[in-house]
Amino acid sequence: MSIIATLFNTLFTYPILNALLQLYSWLGDFSVALVALTVGISLLLLPFTLRQLRQARMMRQIQPQIQALRKQHASDHQAQAQALQELYKAHGIRTRSTFLLLLIQAPIYSGLYFALNMILQASSVSTLNDYLYPFVTHLATMPNLHLTWFTILNATWHISLGAPDPTAILPILTGVLTLIQTWVAQPLASVEAREGMQHINQNMQWLFFVIPAIITVVIAWRFAAGLALYRIVSLLMNIGQQYIVSHWGGNKVTPALAQATGFIQQAEQRTQSQAPKPRRRNRRHGSSRRRK
């Protein structure tokens, strides 16, 4: 095993594996343990998430200033970018912090994948116990990785969280929730995204929303169902956080696609209003002439 792989397992895979199996020993259900682990990870990442959401709120508050700077430096893109950076710096906004949360989540997601593989590929309980820390409750039997929540609908829908979902329930749920999360979420670069989408037709705008959902469904379909369950819980928490921030204080924020569509309709209405209108004959004036 290479040094990089050993370091990654030490920092991510083994801690996630130990936390997951400890929760399993407490709760007695591997699916519930995975949900509890996902909630715990989300709470650990909450400071980064709150920072991102605060910056999103600040971006919405300074949108009039951003639009004014864009009009002021419409012919000089370099001066426009510099002015925007100074504005962001003055309000403590870091435009690159959006990717920081993704960079933190990526190794956690990979660590969970490797942890599930370790559980699935373990030949015996003793092999699995060798990965556990001394203070973690060791297993007496191999954990049951089957998700039985959907057997109420169909008795054959036993989903193994260590293998791809044969029922396609979890992948479809991830796709639907990804669509909802994309609609609700307000990106930090909402101004740039909105202005850029004004030059794209409405069908292409919907395509930008559908593609992430399709990619999520394909990934959830091919990899272990436990990853899909982790993604579902994460999306539900993100949707709740984004909804609260978007509607908090009575400031309801329209999603980016709706904003872009509204701006396109406003632009069309302005174009129609500026078009030359046929001159109307003054009937009152004409009737007075006839009387004369």
C-alpha cells in the first residue's frame, strides 16, 4: 500500500469505518447507523456551511452595487473584475469558498465508499474487528447491510447497502432531490449566473439543471447503495438549510432559473414597449373639426 493510500485510510476511511460500526452496535440497524453518521458529518461541516450561506445572503444584499459596477465598467472587463473583487473584499466575501465545502466533502464521500467495501469484502468478523479501535465495541457477528425500509411496498425490495441498488429506488431519489436542491440553492455567483443565463434560451437553462441530476443518478446506480443513502440524507439537510436561509426574515429569494426566466420576460416586455406604436387619431379633435 502506498504512502498516500495509507495516509488517506488513516485520516478518513478508518475513522468513518469505526464511527459507522460503533453506531451500528448502538442502534442495531446498519441503515439507521448510516443515516446517523451522515447527520453527524453534516453537523461537523455546519460551520463551513453557515459561512457559505452567510456569504450567499451578503451577495444578495450587495447585488445593486454589483449591477452598478457592471454598468460603470461595461466596456472595460478588467476594471470591472477588479472593482468587483474590491467590493467582495470590503464585505468579507470569498468567492472561492464555495468550492472549499466540496473539497472537504469529497474525501469523506470516498472514505465512506472504501469503508463500505471493507465491510463487504471482510472474510470474517475477526478481520473486520482488526480495523476497529480499542475503544470501539467489537462485533460478534457480521453486520447486516440490508435496507428493508421499502419491503412494505414490495417484499422483494431488500437493498444491500454494500452493492448497487437493483431496485433503482435510491438512485431515482437522489436524482429527484438533486433537482430540488439545485432549484432551491442560491449560488454565490448568482449575479454572474443570472446575467449569463439571459443570453441562453430557456430549454438550455433547464438542461443545466437536469445534467447534475442525471450524473447523480448514474453514479448512484453504479456504486454501492450506501453512498446513495448517504447522498439522500445530505441532500435533504442541504435543502432544509437552503430553504430556511432563502425564506428567513421574509426575504424570499427566487431560485436562479426563475430569476433568469423572469429577466428574459422583462427584457421581452421592454423590447415590445420600445417598439414604435401606430399613431392614433384624436377622435375628439376630429369631431370638433366636423362641427366647425
